[in-house]
Amino acid sequence: MEIFMKVLSGLAFFLTFLSPNVWAQWDLSNDSSRLNFVTVKSLKIGEVHRFEHLTGSISDTGQVTLNIDLNSVETNIGIRNERIKKQLFETDNFLQATASGFINVNKVARLEVGDTYTESVQLTLSFHGIAHKVTNDVQVTKLKDDKLSVTSLMPLVINASNYGLTEGVEKLRALAGLPSISDAVPVTFSLIFNP
């Protein structure tokens, strides 16, 4: 009888790792998520901008996908939004940017509410028709109701030249009459996923 109970206990423990709440897909909550980027003009003036429409998911294998609607860029200046969409992002041809990578689902499965862990994630960033691999340290936190938070621990620096955006940056600089706009753009994110 004692052996039987041990077998049952072990089986119950194993099944908790196969439960739908652990291995189901999570979908990104746009309303609860943020993706910000910083631009620097004239060598000394920094401004924070964001994208307002994000979609994405975490699959049962741990694949994280983030889709960024480039038409949703928000700089708090209407004409600048339009210039960025037309001259830099060229949204007539490139509607979105995507990032994809993997997190460790075994670590996620062991998290209790409030628990967190960090890992270095290699992402494939596809932007302006060009894909590059980038690495970013993220913090994964288990929230109540089986929600997950995935947050950047440090800014991810995107260089315009890597994605064929240098000419677009120069167009923006000329239109705004600025002496310079930095080609390097720090990006941060705080993403919430619902089961």
C-alpha cells in the first residue's frame, strides 16, 4: 500500500507539469504591455516614444513571438509620427516588425505566483525587410491567474544601419532641420501574456 501511494504521488506530481494551465499558449495583452524606444537628437536631447499596438504569444514549447504594428508609433507629435511612418519605417511596404525567440518552459512550469527568473534570450528581429539575431536579458515572472510577465533587464540597442534605415534617419533629420539624429536606438519592453 505504501508503494502504491508513492506511485500515485509521483504520478500526480508529473501530471501537474502536463496541466493545461502550465503548457497552454499565452497570448499577449496589448493593454498591459509596453514597448518603448528612445531617440537622441542634436547630440543631447533624448525623447521616449512607444508603439501602441502589439500582438504576440508564447507557445507550449516556449517560443515567444512579438508583432509590432509600425503604424502605431506614438511620439506625441502628429507630424513626426507621420514622417517616421513614411520616411523611416516605410509602412506602405513594411507594416510590422517581428521578434521571436525561446524561453525555458521547464523553468516557467516550476514558478509559483510572484516567483521570477532571468535568462539571456536570443531573438530574431525582422525589421524593414531585414532579419538579424540579437540577444537580450529578460526577467520572467509568474503573476496571478497564470499570467506571465516578460521584461527587458537592460535596453536592447537597435542600430539603424543594420536594418537599412540610415537613409530614412537622414531624411528625418533634414525634414526637422536638426544637426543630428542618433542611429542607435535603445528599446525596452514590458510584456504581459494571458493564458
